[in-house]
Amino acid sequence: MSGVQFSHDLPGSIQRLTRMLNDLRTNITALNETWKDKKSQEFQTEHLLPIEPVITGAITSLSDLAELSGDIQKKLREAESML
């Protein structure tokens, strides 16, 4: 693909976000084992739990983008080979 280069690391970003999500879940579990009052539940509800769907959505979006990018790269290679 002369002239067209993709300079992103979508798979790496997806892996990092997945690790972050797993770390978040692990930390929430650890927090639940030591902090068990009403304030803990409020903190989780207001600050921690809303993060998970955002990270999950980002992972899904990046996965879709990686697939689309792969398709585009393949079509560009095919088009180049016809020249």
C-alpha cells in the first residue's frame, strides 16, 4: 500500500481497555470486601459503576473500527494490485 499507511494500534488499545475494565472489576470486588456501609454503595453507584458501560462501549467501538480498518486496508491492497 504505497502512499496509504495506518498508524494506529487498535488491538493494543482494545487490550489496554480490557485490562482496565478487569482491574476496575477487581478493585470494586476488593472495595466491597472492606468498605460495606451506605457511603460505599453511594460511591460505587455514583462513581464506579457508570464507568463500566463506558469502557465496554469503547471496547466495542474500537473493535468495530479495527474490523472496518482491516476491510479498508484489504480493499486498498486489492485496488492497488489492479493498477
